[in-house]
Amino acid sequence: MVQTKNQTILTRSELAEIDKKHYLHPTTPPKLHYLQGPSTIFSEGKGVYLKDIEGKERIDGVSMLWNVNLGYGNEELAEAAKEQMLKLSYSSSFSGQSNEPAILLSQKVASLAPGDLNVCFFTSGGSESNDTAFKLARFYWKLKGKPERTKIISLEQSFHGVTVGATSATGIEGFQNFTTSNAPNFLKAEAHALEAELGDKNAPNYSRSIRGVIEAEGADTIAAVIVEPIQGAGGVRFPPEGYLQAVRKLCDEHGILMIADEVICGFGRTGKMFGVENYEVVPDFLCVAKGISSGYAHLGAVVMREHIREVFVKSDEMMFHGFTYSGHPMACAVGLKNLEIIERDQLVENSRIRGEELLRGLKFLESNFKHVTQVRGLGLLAGIELLKDPENGVPFDPTDHAAARYTEICMNLGLQLRSFDWKGTNTVALAPPLIITKKQVEDMINIMSDALIAFEKQV
């Protein structure tokens, strides 16, 4: 403990002990954390850089949780929050009440979203957005006189959040097995089974495709299909060309609603304002969060097409759904300023250009290091695989935790990345803030190169 003139500053070890005793961390092994304490305690952030309590600075190569699109320490966003807090810190959206930032943000999001996605329901984050879409889809069918349409189809290796409904839709085994019971009427289909979705009954695993599940369950029991334009936590998995269009056509064929989970892809991450725009698809629901506020406020939304809202407004039934912080004025003010900056500073275009540079750098690593393979990227969302023998498709032993070891080396060298090892894969994910410069992209690649040299010595 250090005593200064105005405050008491706790040491890292003192903070770590408090953390171990009082803070149960999300998506963390509780036993390991209780024994070892926090791996990193961050203290500052500026631009694309993070600094920990010991003064070590790193490039944030994943926008923390894919969400800090404008980077850290943005004074305009801080000022927008301050001004709104002083003017109107909170108001409810229940019983038809409203506030100016929520109204203007709904208009702004509608102006940016593709097609006739013109109506917003605000939430506090991505899990709430996806849960809301599930409930609204079922409400829609109830009002249409088809209450039996309750089932939601999602994809294997998908991630949609950690609330009960969102977890039930998530296709990653660990999240499914965390609790002893999940919500009913959630079904899983094989991801990216293009030929099957196009109707080829001879396609491998046809029965496990979305089309196969619909045929087995009966289309008249399916409320909606939810897909990520690009699977994030499932390993930065890109769909084959034509896949999202095939899913849209399949949903139209059976009158099923299509939900796009844009929580990661939305607001410039892929070099387009929304991920679905890369595939020229308009879903019935667009679920967003993360990039709508760049992590400066708890905010998410479900953007729906007009034909969905029309069914709601023609009914006298009450909308028994909402969150205390739906349309929170401060969060919406931050969201408005965030979108203003993204447009003004042409950050969607910067994402596209810097993303091309990042992809070239990753391909350079692939051509110069034997364990790097399956490089892919779109805008500032990219991934690589680490294999023991890429030529023969031989993975590392699961006990090696190769990707985690590699990202730890990167962390020590000044670059924060994320690793995923679902089902034996060793994926390294990259998603730096949209404000990143050409020089900073080059710095990322140089650090990754140095880390690969160290990694290859270990393996």
C-alpha cells in the first residue's frame, strides 16, 4: 500500500488478494482464479493501447471482447456520457415513456441498417438482444395465430450469449453443459452446410443441416433460425460463399423468421456497417450490442423489419417484455456519439483498408512459419489456426493448449489476442479497434512474428 497526498494506492498483490476473495469472474475457472488470482489487472487505456497496473503496455489486438471499436480514452464519448448524466441521468421506457437520446438513436440505427430494418428495441447487451429476438419471434407467431411455432434453430459452434435463452441457442459445448438444464425448444444444426441448405439430399450430414432439422421437426413448429454472419467465439469461422443467401431463401421458403446475430460483426467490424451486408442479406431481426457503444456504455438493440412491428401494433396485447435499462438515456447518448464518430472519421472504410493490410501480414506469417495455417479475415475480424503439421492436417495434442501458449507469449511481448481450442482446434482471433493505423497493424504482425519464433522453439 502506498500513501500519497490525496489517496491510498493499493499494490498489485493487495488488489489481487481482494480480487480472489470478493470477485467471482465470468468465463474463468473459479478454482484456478481462487488459487492464482487475476492474470492481469488493467489500469489505463489510450487509443489501441492498454496498460496494466505494473506499467506494461500492450496493443489490444481483440478490442478486449470484440467491442472497444473506438479504442480507449475517447474524450468525446466521455463528454457525451457526462453531459447526458447531468441533464437526465435515467428515465424509463415503460408505459410509452421516452427520452430524446433513445428516440434519436433508434432513428440513427434505422438509417444505417439494411433494407427495412427500421424499428429498435433497446437492451443492455448482446445476450439480452438475442433473448429478446427469440421472445419477439415467438410473440410474432402467437399474434399471427400460430403459437405452436416456438422452436429456434441455431448452429453448432455458435455463440449467442449467456442468459438462459441465449445459452440454450449457443452451440459451444462448454456453455451448454454449464448448467444442468437448458431452455426447451432450441435445436442445433450443423454450421455452414451449404449444399444441404440448397436442397441437396445427398450432401453429407443432410439430416443435421438447418433444412434437415426443419424437415424432421416440421416447418410449422419453427419460429426462427439464428446465425452469426461470421462465427466469433466458435473460432472466427467464415461461411462458404452463398451460405447466408441460402439460409435466407430457406427461411422464406418455409415462412421462418431469420435472426442475424451481429453483436460482434455490427458497426464496422467487417469493413461494412453490418456483417450481413457482405452477403447482401436482410434478416428479419438484427441483434446488435458491443460496437454500438464501443464498450463505453451497456447498450444493445434488436432491430426489426417493419412487417414484424406491424403485427405487434395491430394487436391490443401488452408487450410484457422490457429491461430497466431499455433505452437508457446516457447509454443512448453515448451510442449516438459513437455512431457519429464512426461515420465522421470513416472508420468502416478504415476497417476495410486496415483489414486488408492485416490479412496480408497474416498470410506472410503463414508462408514463413510452419505451424500457421487457415488464415482468414474480413475487415478487422481475422483468425489463424496453429497446427502441429499443417500439410497433413495433424493438430497439436489438446493437452498442449498451443493457441493459449502462443497468445500468452504475445501478451508478454506487448500484444493481447484471444485463443480458442474448441474441439481440438487452436484458433487465434484478431479484432483490433477500428481506429488502428497502418503502423500499428505492422507492429501487431511484428510482435506475432517474434512470438512465433519463441513458440516454435517451445514446440
